Amino acid sequence: MSEKPLSKRQQDILEFARDYMNKHGRPPTIREIGKAVNINSTSVVNYNLGKLEEKGYLDRDPDVSRGLRLTDKAGVAANTLREAIDRLIKVRLVGDIVAGRPVMTGNDSFSTYDEEDIIELSPSMLREKPEDLFALRVRGDSMIDAMVNDGDIVIMKQQFEARNGEMVAVWLRNDTTTLKYFFNEGKRIRLQPANPTMDAIYVDPAEVQVQGRVLMVLRQTA
């Protein structure tokens, strides 16, 4: 039977203890661990330390306030975690996109977020080149029937053409942006919402600039 993986809380405790020991040359106290990983109860910290001890990641001396020692297994786990983090695809969150009526933007770049806003994704989730990707936070509810809600984040592939039926971010020549399904009807482009209470937007093809296609929706639950 395979070992149950560490919980996020246990990973955080292990990572903090390792970093603390490297920096100070001694183990942290129970209260220092709790403060670092946002656990108010010392009994909860003790519980998780007990689990880490059971799984062979550390040894404990219950009679000493700093009686922790990380095992070789903890070192291997830290390296494995670091390697996994290094492999993550980093996608820049570049701004908001309106899923509703287009709003005035004054530019076509969506650049309203700081460059340090990064979305990290597992390589198994996407096959596209990271340099072709960007992320937008959705504002509005015109795409709710496509499971895209206000506040969700969409991962986009940068492209300047679209096939009928693709969900795309577009910039319109009157300095507005919107997220809609794209349909080229010859003499006009139909930007179709996924909300039965909203009407489609019809524009001249010359007035539309596709900026990217939706690859993935990250649901925001908070």
C-alpha cells in the first residue's frame, strides 16, 4: 500500500523547519512553526509534527523545546518538491477581460496588473509553449453558461485569428474589450455570449482584433 502523501500543511511545516535550520543552525520551536504556517493551536502543530515523525521525515525529543531533527527522507522530499516547483509553467496575469458588455479600455494590451502577478500550472495541464500563454481575470457574467463566472481566471493562448465557435478575447477598434464566442458570418463578426439574457454583439470584421483563445478556466472559489 502506497504511503499517503503529505498534506499541504505538513509540507509547509517541513519546508519552514528546513529553511529555519539552514538559516539559524537550530530547529524552530512549536510556536515559531505555528506562527510561520498560520496555525494558532500548538496542539495542531504537534499533531502534524507527529504525523511527519510517523512518516519518517523527522525525529523528535519531546523533552526539548527545539527537539526536532530532519531525516534524510525530508531532504529528499524537499529536493523533489523544489524540482516540481521548478517545472511549473508560469503564466503572467496581465489584466481584466469583460465577460459582459464591452467596456472602454483606452488600449489593446489588457495591461493593468503588475508583472509579478503569476499563475503557476502543472505541465500536465497544458501542452502549449509557455511563452504563448497569458492569463486574464474575468469580469462580468455573459459567459456563465460556458462555466466562466465573474472573478474566474482564463488561461489564454495568444493568437490573432479564430475559428467559429472558439471563445476568444477580442479588442474592438473603439477601444473596448470583451470575452465571447467568435463567429465569422462573412460581412460581420458575431460575438456571442453564453448567457440567454444577453444579446450578441455584431461588428464589422475590420473593427475586430482577436488577441487570444481560451484554453482553460480556473475557478475562483474564495
